[in-house]
Amino acid sequence: MPSSVKRVADAPAKPNDLGAHFMPFTAQRQFKGKPRMIVSAKGMYCTSDDGRQILDASAGMWCMNAGHCHPKIVAAIQKQAADLDYAPNFSYGHPVAFQAAARLCAEMPGDIEHVFFSNSGSEAVDTAIKIAIAYQRARGKGTKTRIIGRERGYHGVNIAGISVGGLGYNRKVFSAALMPGVDHIPHTHNLEKQAFSKLQPEWGAHLADELENRILLHDAENIAAVIIEPVAGSTGVLVPPKGYLEKIRAICTKHDILLIFDEVITAWGRLGKATAAEYFNIMPDIITSAKGINGGSVPMGATFIRKGIYDAFMQGGEFGVEFMHGYTYSGHPLACAAALATLDVYKEEKLFENAAKLEKKWSEALHSLKGAPHVIDIRAIGLMGAVELDPGTRNPPHEMSRAMETFDKLFFDEGIMMRFTGNVMAMSPPLIVNESQIDEIVAKLGKTLKTVK
Ligand SMILES: Cc1ncc(COP(=O)(O)O)c(C=O)c1O
């Protein structure tokens, strides 16, 4: 072993000893030159390695809905690790997985009564796609295999997820490996028609009609499911136009196609309800979830399905495996214990209610940035928000984009953790946020934008 590798393995992590980690979705040469390092966290705040308190305006990555290191969630994980660290879930079971499944399903709308566990949003999406295809076959409609996604959709990073996803930069390098049998409908964003809309834009419901055209092209007999995020998150918080989701639901129903809501971001209080399905009052057939399901504390993904879908699998000989799918850590005890504790916290501290109560304040505060330098659109719903910047003449990746510069300055100069995606500053504070913290986030973003050329 080269001596440099041994030294890294033996030594405690040092701020400038960053070589080994091949970082996810990061400009890592830039990062490693000037690291943004978090060493601990509590509630609304993280602590940087130089001891600064950083106000978390993004709930980590849309996941720490109950805030950081909540004592009840920490205690539940610690207890579970001491009692039962792991038990297989293939042909064995452990009680906490069944308890978590029952309690999580109870929060779902309508007849969603079953859940399949995984470890991430990406896996929840791949699981949903496999369930959709297998379900169609199980009910004798084996030609229904195609999946329709949407431009600008983000459904994680696995091959199925990037195939149904609609972000060119995530797909480009893997073009030859994408899943066959996929098509996309248009995204719903139009700056000219919608800029600075409050909550749901008035314009754009007709874009759902494009789904009818896709169905004409491929025939409903060949389509298993449509997958969309009810609010597109990672692409920069695109709020669905009024009437759009209703139309998508109606078209899917008319053509006997499953509707999958990817709620990896929107579930668990982000919009003030357990799900966006409940917020918008639209009933999907499958809901994918992760992140806030256990307050981001232990990796967990979940694919929720309606009763009829589950029932279609429960046929044939009872000694046969009904669904050939699963992960070593599906329903991991620590993740499930964390989910149960997180649900308790959501209820005891009325966190969904807090998010609902703050929606108006959040939206108004963000919209007060209209007129700030470079701002060309503002979008907000629930406790999600986006401020879109004019990219100007910057030339990324050879130069920092305006959004990246804003992100970097917010961290180092203002003590704010935010996300940026393309030209958009994206925000989603923990649901424990209060009004003065909202004001602080918005004031510091406004102040920083004034320093960006
Ligand atoms: C809507 C949606 N689906 C899937 C994913 C992927 O989740 P993960 O990063 O846990 O794989 C994300 C992540 O942000 C997401 O926003």
C-alpha cells in the first residue's frame, strides 16, 4: 500500500486531507480547495469546522424536516442499535419494520395500504417502476411496460431514475445506457407567463394535454405508468399550474395508466401535509418517499402503493415469491426505528401544522426579493422556495455561476446553508423554522445578491 494511503487511513480526518472521497454531485476540486465542512448540528443550526453557527435553510438536502439531532430520534436510533442492529428482511422479519410500515401507511391518502422499503429516493423510484411494470403483467396486461416521465423531472440517479428523469445534464454521459420504452411530457415552467406567481401559477394546465399526445403515439396498451413530482424540486421548485395535476390524474384514469407521484421531497410535511397528494387533493396510485420519512437521520426509501396493486401481486402458489425485488437493507431496523420516532415528533410538535401556518409568511418573505439584483423569478409553496437568477454572461464551469457564488458567500460570509441548482437558489428549511429565522434567511440572501456582480 502506498505510504500516503496508509497515512490517510490511520490519521483522524483533517480539513485538508480530502483526497480519497470522490464526492457526489460536487465540484470537488473547487470544494477541496476551500471546503465547506460541517462537524455537528442541532435543531435549525449546523456548526462549521471553524466553529461558526450556520442556519440551515435547506433542511440539509430537503430531508431534516424535524431539525437536526432531535433528542427523541437520536435516542430511538441508539436504543435500536443496542437492541437489534440488523435482521434480514428476506424470508425473516423484525417487528419494527412492520410497525413502521403500518404507521407510515396510516399517514397516506385513500387506499394506499402497503409500503416497500429501500434505502434512498433513487431506490424508491426504481422500485416504483418495477412495481408498475410487474403489476400490469400480474393483472394480465403484460404489454403495458412503457413509462412516461417529464422534462426537468428529477427521480434520483439510478438508471431507471435518470431515464424517466428529464434533466439533460444527468443523462448526457449515460445516453447509451438509458432504459428503453421511456418518453417525456413537457415541463410546466414558463418565465414569460408565470414569473413571480404566488403559490400555483394560473397559466399552464393545458400542458397536461401533451400526455394525451404521448398516449396517442405509444398507445395506452403499451404504457404502464406516468411518473412526476407534484412539485418539481431539484430542478428549482416548479409549482404545478392550477388544474394541471387534476388533468394528469384524469388522463391516467381514462387510459388505465398508473400515476406515480415522486414525493421524495414533498412528503412528510414539506407542504404542510403528510403528502403533496393530500395538499393538492389528487390521488396517485403509487407514492415514492425518502428524506423526511425519518427526518433524514438514517438512509431510507419507501414506495407506497394502493391496495389493488398489492392485491394483484398476491396470487399464485403461496410458496412463491410474489415480487422479485429487495435490498439487503430494505426495512433496516435503525431506519424504521427512526421513522417511528420521527412520526411521533411530527405529531407531538405539530410540525406539519407549523409548515402550513408559515406558508403565507414564507411566500411573502421570498417574494419581497422581487427587484433584488439578478432576480428573474420567485416561486414558493409550503416550505419550499426558489429564487431564480439571471445567469448573466458567466461561463460555468470555467467560472462560478452567479448562483454558486451566492451559495458560497452565504455559507462563508452570512452563515446560511442553502442549495443551488442551475441558476436557482433553492430553499426548504426544517419544519421547526420560525418567522424570525425566515426573515434572517431572506435578508441574508438579499444582502448577498447585492455583492454578486
Ligand atoms: C423527487 C426526487 N426523487 C428522487 C430523489 C433521489 O433521492 P436520493 O438522493 O435519496 O436517492 C430525489 C432527491 O432529491 C428527489 O428529489
